[in-house]
Amino acid sequence: MAGTALAGGMDVEPKPTIISLDEAWKNVLKNSEKNSSISAQLKEKSFRSSLWFTTTKNFYRIQFYEEALKKARETKEHFDQAIEKAESSYDEDDENVTQFIITKLKLGLAEMKNHVAEFSSELEQSKVELGALIRKNLFDPGLKINKPLKPVEFTYHSWEEFLKKKPGFFSHENNSKQNYNLFGNRNLEFKVRSQQAFIRVLEAGKKMRSARKVNKSVRALMAMESSNYDLGLGNPVDLFDSFLIHARHINVSLESVYNFNVAVAEWRQITDQIP
């Protein structure tokens, strides 16, 4: 994309257009309404909810994989530097650095290279699918998905609280069109599936909060070991081990946010709480 010329002959790249989830969904609806074979199906709750969930999940996947790919590349650079330091220390006969440690670091580097390849592939696949839904080329550098990935709002702490705040939510009139009949009672099955999805949201929320705490500890450990090593105070073994620990937990926190957001989206799909 050509830059914008400024006074003095300098070129500045134009700011990309940022696409939010709401804008993506509006585009999907607009394009679907233009398609005669799809527009009629939009009137069906199940089809509209499924289309919204697919759009939302792909949007979150792009957010997740863009950030995961960035972190994997950064961690790969850390491994490159750590291997260089380790081999230099080994050549200088540092008794704390062994071939075993160097091999562990090289295995960690290989794992990061695999992550980069995997995340790049998953990101491209998600861009292809969401791009087809919103009829936009998401490989265009002038178009960007809104980021970073953040936990969506979910204000309920228990099923009882939800029922108290939504007393008429499971009325027969509200859910009579749901295509559920496993229990011989559509309204009952709608309530069962809604409660199950709600429980999965609470589970994902607990895992997310736990993962974010662990992630902070791991990052603090690596920062401390790197600082100590640069000052000549740290043990290289501790530094290299901190890289390995960081590599294993690099995306635990980020993935937990993604899983939470998808769980909330699934709950909203099942309960027809979509825009």
C-alpha cells in the first residue's frame, strides 16, 4: 500500500482500518441479506445464532493467533540469544553450562519454530473464513482486526443470580420456538442447555483467572533471571531454565482468555442473546 506524501518528501503509511466485532457482524448480516438463499434463513433463530457464533469465534481466533504468533516469535528470539550465550559460556569452559543444557535450549527453539508455523497457519485459516463472511480481504495490511484479545463482559457470578435478574427469561412464550425436544419439553431442555453452558462459562472464568496469575509469575521469573545474568549475578542454568518455563506457559494465559470468550459466546448463542 502506498504511503502518504508529506512536506519534506517523507512518506507515512496511512493508518489501517480497524474492524470491531460489531462491525464484522453488521457486515455479515448485510451480505447475508443480499443473498436470497440465505436471507430467508436469517429469520430462523438457530441459523442466525449459528452464523453469529461462527463470526464471533473466528474474530476471537484472529485476535488470539495474532498475539500468540507475536509472542512465539519473541520467545524464539530469546532462545536464539540464550543458545548463543550458552555456547559462548561452554567454549569458555564454564562448568555450569553443559551440552545437555544447550541441547535442552535447542529443543525449546525447535518447539518455538513449530509454534510459529502452527500459529501462522491457524491465523491465515481464520482470516480466510472470517474474510469470506464479511466479504473483505483480511490479508490486506490496510485492514486490521481490533485487538488485543480481552475478556468479554460477563456480570453473573452464579446461576441463581442470573435467574433473579432475568425472572421471565425461561417463559414458554420466550422459548417456544426453540428446536429442543430431548426431555419431551422444549422449555425444560432449553433451560438445561442454558444452565450447562453457563456452568462452562464459570469454569472457563476460573481457569482464566488462575492462568493469568501464573503467567505474571513466569514473566517476572524470566525478567529477574535475565537481569541477574546481565549483571553477572545469576546462574546461567537458572536463566536457561526460566526460558524453558516461559516457553511452556507462553500462551496459557492468552488461550484461557480465548476459551472464556468462546464459552460466553456459546452461552449467548444457546440462549439467543445475540445482536
